[in-house]
Amino acid sequence: GNEKRRRLNDPPPSLPASLWAHVLNFACFDEVLSLTSCCHFLLKDVPPQLKYLLVRTGRSMDVMPAAARRFSSVDDVNIYSLLEELPQNPAVEGHNSDSDSNDEAHAQYHLDSVTVETAIPFLKNLPQLKQCSFGGLSRDEKKMSWSQDDIRGANDLEYDVWDSSLYDTPNSRHKMAQLIETACRSYSNEDFLSSHEVKFFGLIPYQVSSPVRDRSPCAWRCIPKTEWYRDDVYCQICDMICNSLPCLQVMNLDCSYTPCIKFSNRLKISRFRDPRQYESNATKLLLYHIEGMGGVGVMCPPDFTEMRYATKYEESDYEKMRFWISEGGNVRDPRVREILVQRKEDEVDEYYEYFFKNKRVVHVETYNRLKEIGVDINEQDFLMDYKRFTHKIDGSIKLLDEEIEIQK
């Protein structure tokens, strides 16, 4: 006790808190906790300046609510302790992939029960949390690294809800359901301190097509129903996801995440839960699809020697844009034009550069299709007098002539 008080009363380190926070953004959360407990300065002044947390052990999240609230500026958390890849075992054929048995001969992964229990209670005490990723990292040495630059935003491992024999954790499917239920219940009770709608990645497993035709269309129907949620529905998990998580996330879910509830029904649920925000959410999803652009390589004028990528969309992208417009998405929202016309500071990419002389290079067909759906753009906003090209056998470039009329 005396030693701890002495350390907490030591004079502060010479580095400012902002620099310590920058350094700790490259450390794992258990290391952050150890370091910030060294003295009063690191304990009180540094945690509020951290923006990002990387969790590699579930036990590190088992802290008092007051300790979690010290990280008052954290808006992004990556939890890589949920799944762990085990040393590879020889493949054994003929096992039952739909069983919940703990067969170590078949097990390839470990689902961490401690993370299941500690994650949501920890996350709901972060006042500025915006998003959180659940998963794990591959044991492949080329991928496995705890360096923030290497793994931030990565997610090598995702839970396979249909094949519980892949996991050495008893009742792994039930434990994964427990994690989802805890998140949904906390949302329903408005337990999250964050004023933002927290986005979860990796929380809801993607249900791939079942290889057994007579099997239930949803793996969650195979687990016992919980007492705290209504029992008059076919699938409690799918129902609580759609009735608890933020409406925007529910509207944007792929049908394979909640196979028991059709897309049209998810939209009806979202509209019923928050009718005032429905059209606003439709606009956000419209912006999401407009921002998810691709590109095709072109050569830019006047001498056609510099290559850029001309913005282009797939036909499915246009279909989604039209759909969200039909659901009330505002195609004339100023943010639509900002995405297409204004260059962002972080949009400079050595390999995929979409701007030339401060103008976005746009495929002519793309321009015409965007005009058709009502986007507020004009010819002067973009560079479109580019030339497509192809590579000759000798590696040189041959320019191609295209004649596509620009829609007025």
C-alpha cells in the first residue's frame, strides 16, 4: 500500500500527456492499464486523450465502470480476444459440423468466455464510443502482429455459427448468442453512455448457406430461448437484433445476418421504431453507397501520360441508390455533392488517385447515370476528357477512343 501511494505521488514524467497518448495508441489495452497505473499523472491525464483501444485479453476489460470512464475520448475499440486460432490439427473427415460437442480433434479455434462476459459491460461505459470490432487474428506469422498500423480495422477470424465443432469452447454457439443478447439488452435499456449510435462489426455472425438442406434456415433457432425476451417469435436472436440495435444498422444488414426476418420486414420494423429518422437513415445509406465507388484506369489530358482512376459504379450500386431514394433518401442532400466533387484530405492514394488537377476524374457513363437518378452535378465539376488505354504485348500503352455523349 505504501509503495503504491509513493508511486502515485511521484513527479510526472517529462513527456506531455498528448505525446504519451500518441505512444499508447500503439499499445494493447492491458499494457495501457499497466503503464497508466504507474503514477498519478499517467492515471489521470493520459487516458482521457486516447482515441483508440486494442484489446487482446478479455480479462483486461474486467475493470470498474469508473476506470473505463477515464477513457472518455475513445471512439474506436478493436477486440481481438473473442476468437483465437489454435495450432492446426490434422483434418478428420466425417465429423458432424452441426453438433455443439467439444471435440478437440476437430477444434481449430477458441472462443473466449471471459471476453463474452466482460466486453459489453466495459464498452457501455465509454462515453464517446462510435464503433467496435469483434474477432481475432490469424496465427499466420505474416498476418499476426499486435502493431496498430498492421491490424487496426482488420478482422481475420469470424465466428462460424453453423459449425460449433470448430471450437474447443463448450457450447460456443450459446456463448456467442449470450454476447449478442447482452449487447441488445444494453441497447434496449439505454445502458450505453455514448451519445453516438455504436456500430458493431463482427458481433453478428454471417450465416453462410447451409450444406444440409433440411436444416433450419437460421442457426439461432437451435438454442434454447431466453427468459427475459418475448417467447412468441420463431427466433429470439434475429428478432432482438432487429428490435434493439440502432435502426440504421438494422436497415443496412445483409439478410444472411438475420435470416428469420426478411429485408422488407426489417425496414418496417425500423420505420415503426423510429419513424422520424427513417428517411434520414435512408439518406445515410444512399450516401454510403455513393461513397463506395470503384474506378477504372485512364490517361489524363493534355498529353495523356499521367494515369488516374475514373470513378465508376457497378449496376448493383445504382440499384441500391435508386432503392434508398424510393425509401425517402434525399438525393439533393449537400453531402452527396460533397462526396463526389470535393476532395478529402485523406483521399490521396499513391495507387488509386481519383483526382487530377483538383477535379475528380469521372467515367462518362457514371456521370450520365448519376444525372439520371437526380444527383446535383454538372460537367464543370469533373474531368471527363480522358482516354481509356490498353497494354500492348510489348508492354507499351495504346490509347483508346471513346465516344459517349454526356447527358445535359
